[in-house]
Amino acid sequence: QNISFQASNPGQFENDSDVLWQRGHVPETIVYHGRVGINTDAPDEALVVCGNAKVMGRVMHPSDSRAKQNIREVNTNEQLRRITQMRLVEYDYKPEFASVMGIKDT
């Protein structure tokens, strides 16, 4: 995978915070120590994308079965008993969050 960036002033940084972008230790990688926002100037996580994202490969997630081993069936009756002890809730998004994230039905 190749990732390229082109600045309006190649080879120069507009301010000191821009030096957080660095070449990675692995070939063809770039590293940023901080939060990155795409279509937002206020990312509240490591990466925030406001809009659609197209992935032309796999997305690995800790819940992905490819990251697990020793997968086995469990006692259904015991799990149902545990589910009845769970706290189930409904909620509405806060208006300020919904508007920033483009959520119409809160």
C-alpha cells in the first residue's frame, strides 16, 4: 500500500506542529503522533473520518475471527442467564455530537 501526501509548500512546514509527521521505521510508511481528522478540524479520536471511506482491502478489528484462536461453543442456558442480568438502555445522541457527525435521526 502506498500513501502519498503533497503539501502546498513541499519540503516546508507551516508551523511547529507539522513536524509530528515522520517517516515510519517500515518502508513506505508515514507516522503522525496525534489525532487526524478528515473533513473535520476537531478529531476526538486517533482518526476521525466525516464522510464515506472506501477500503480496497481487509479491515482488521480485535473482534475479527482471524485474530482469535481456541473458538468454542458455550453453554447457551448459562449465557441466557447472564444476558438477563445485563443492563439494556436506549439513548439519544447529544445534538452537538449529532450535528458534527452528520447524524440526522438522533
